[in-house]
Amino acid sequence: MNRNSHLVLSLLIGASVPVRADAVDDRVKAQMQALHIPGLSIAVVEKGRLIKAAGYGLANVETDSPATPETVYKIASLSKQFLAAAVMLLVEEGKIGLDDRAQKYLNGSPESWKNITVRHLLTHTSGIVRDPSDYHPYKEQQPSNVIESVYPLPLSFQPGEKWLYSNVGYYVLAEIISKASGKSWSAFISERLFAPAGMTATRVLTLTAIVPNRASGYEQTDSGMVNAENWIAVRPSGAFLSTVLDLAKWDAFMDSHSPITAANRKQMRTPVSLNDGTSADYGFGWYVDSFLGRARIHHDGQYPGFRSDYERFENDQLSVIVLANSGSSRVDSLAIKIAGFYVPTLATPPFTTSAKTPAQLVPSGKPVTIDITAKDDGKAAPGSIVEIEVWDELRKPVHKQNRSNENFGPGEMKTYEFSWTPANAGKYTVSVGIYGPKWTPSYSWNQEMITVTVY
């Protein structure tokens, strides 16, 4: 282990876990039960020190193996930050320019790609499609072959005009890293980033190698939990296996001993400017926005059988990492709620809701008015979303409606009138949810608040 690895580890060890973490355990266990998550691991880093690392539930249901901080998960799109960091290393070495044309590193790319730059690829503003239409998850595919498969497709817009998440764009970045560094993109990242950070458990996805502490992936279906698909293809856009402990090392490494300059790290975490002067909430491999007025740098990931989320609240010097072996449920809301246990300004606003209708027996084909009352019982909640869901007797949603960008002051109560026209007879229930900006996190969720019978 080199000097940098020892320095990173020294930041991460020796911190005591506060008593308040007991409430974190309770929250995590309750959320896992509600979302049917078999296993989950978390790490919390505050001011460069690991203050909590824990595992809950099962890494493998069939062998009854517990999830721990050492459990290895597929981290999906959290991988994008590693490719972005590798690009920035090569930028600092003069081997890549952010405004280089992608065509400089590609063979046979179409004329329509002539204005796509490395910066466009990093920020998802290239106009390249999200995923290849002929992606084959059960076949090994070279990034170059996947890239070439989308050459015939038109761009969704001219580079820099808009923002559109593109996994293919990160395939292109992997190819650029390989061409500029003279070695495979995965080897470059492992040697220049993972090894100095002491990330010994992080590696490219593999089905054949023996990976100690590897978690199995699961999906929740109508008939219960099942084993998830196990894709063979390695996607550079979501290429890596890792643990919460390794990601905590990465978090400290990038802040304290990063090989990337502070100016370039800031650039990576700055919202991209579009051609018309507006901005999109994405930097280089990170979403960049705010939560309750606090700077929020984050990314989530999804892969068959797995979910991940990584939250950095830079004003508060707090990072929360959550990895889970269920592909059916997002975990970003949980990560934000964990943050609130450590930094009171990040605690989610509490809400009380109620619902009523003029009548609980109504004819089909006629509009039904649903009145919702939402009361903010605590701190201000700007940019909130209020939603109703109408479920049938099989608990399937048949109608959704929402009000977005609602600003609540502390203690403020608001009422809303929603309308739903039932198409079929039966018994229906109305559930009410209140969410933060862009649906994250969930402030309040109340199932089956009222019942409506349709004849």
C-alpha cells in the first residue's frame, strides 16, 4: 500500500459512532421492509472521517449470508464519476482536451458527430441516444462495437443544446481514455485511481472471477422475490463492483489527496452551461443541485438486482453512500434521510396529510373530486410535489395526478382539489404522497387514506 492509501485510511478510522446512529439503523430497517430490499450497506463520511459503516439484511438470500460493510455490490452508474475522474487526469497530463472533438479518438464516426466534444460527453449534452437499440446484455461487447452500432442513428439534438442522459456517451469516454492513455480504460482507472485510494475491493464486473463477499441481486415481482438477471456484458457507463467502505475511501481520497487539482474538481461539480446560456443540473459524472438550500452533489445507479446512491452535501462536509441488492426500489430518498440524522439542516420536513371526497359511492364515467390537505409540521419545504394515486382492488395504480413546485413555509397548510373519472366499477383507494424537488426524497406517504366505491 502506498503513502496516499495510508493517508486515506487514517482519515477513515478511529472515529466513534454517535448514539444517534441507532435511529439510522431503525430508519434503514423500516425502509428495507417497506421496499422489500433483501440486503443493504451504508457508509457515512463526515469531515473526511468514517462515522458509520453498517450492513443490514442478507447479501445472499439462498445462503443466508448477511450484508456487511464489506459486501460487494454492482454499483451501476456510480461508475460514471470514475470515468470522469480518469478523463480529468488525462486532461491535466495534456493528453485530452475538454473541448477536443470526439472524432479525434474514434474511427468512422458520422458527420453529425463532428461538433461533439469531450465536455459534451461528460455532461450528457452530446445529443447521442441514451442506450444502443441492439444492446445484448448476454454477449461480451467491446465499447467500440457498441459505439459504432449507434452511428446510423440521428442525434436527439445538436451538441450543447439540451441535456439527455446518455450511457453511450460514457462508452465513448471509455474509448477516449484507452486511446489517450495507451492502455485499457479499466486498467488505467484501477492503476491511477483505485490503487492510490486503497480501494482493494473495487473492480470491473465479472461473472467468472471469484469475488469475496459478492452480493446476489434480486427483483421483487407480484409473486414475490426472484433472482435478478445476471448480465454478461460490461458497460463502461456502469462497469464496477464496489463496497461502501471502498467508496468512503474514494470520498476522502478525492477531497484530501486527489491527483486532480481543486480547480478541476470544482469544474466537475459545476452545472453544465447549455448553448442558450441556461444550465442543466449535471457536471462531469455527477448531478449537481441543492436540497433545502444546501449544495447537493449526487448520483444514483440501477442494474438488474441492484440499486445505489451516493450523496455529497459539500456545505456540510457530509457524504452518505447506500448500496442495495434489490433492483426494484430506489434508495436515494433513504440516503437523504440518513443525512438528516447527522446534519439537522438536512432533516426532511415532516408533513401531515388528509383526504376526502363528497361521496364514497359514485357512478362510473363521472368525475370524482378528491380534496387533499397537506400541512408542513416543521421546516420550510420549497419546490415540493403533492401527488395522489388511485389504486384498484389489486393495489394497481389506475390514476396519478400531482401539483409540482409547491412552496411550504413552516407550519403552513395548503388544500388541493384533484379530479378523477373512474372508467370501471369496483372499490378504489386513494393514497397521498409529498415529495421534495424532482420527487426526492419522500416527505410523506400515506396509503389508502380513503376508499371510493364505483358502481
